[in-house]
Amino acid sequence: AQFNAFSKIVSHESGWNPSATNSSSGAYGLVQALPASKMASAGTDWKTNPATQIKWGLDYMNSRYGSPVKAWNFWQANGWY
């Protein structure tokens, strides 16, 4: 269930494109981090390594929402997370 929820968020946010960039906000990567440089806390290769972006995204969802499922529930209600 947690992977499914994470996958749904990533699909909506970036289409699983690790270099996806939001032209208006500057959000970047699989999980559309804003600012993108926040992902550096998960590794120096955050710009190019999807695994680093996934690690950061999971840490973010767990710390902010409690789990990817809870993050997905928030996303469904708000269209963002």
C-alpha cells in the first residue's frame, strides 16, 4: 500500500521523470521538491540519481505526513502535497 501511494504521487508529480522541472515554481525531480536543493540532504547526486530522489521523497512523506499513504490522501484532497 505504501509503495502504491508513493507511486501515485510520483506519477502525478513528475511522470517518473527524475529531471522533471516545474517551469513556474522550479520544483524538481520525481517528487517535485521545492526548493530542489533540499534533496541534497539525501545525497550529493540528487540532481541525477532517482534512488536519491526516492530516498528524500520517502523521508519527506514520512516526516511531514506520517507515511506515503497519508501523503497520497492529502494529495487527493488538495492536488498537491
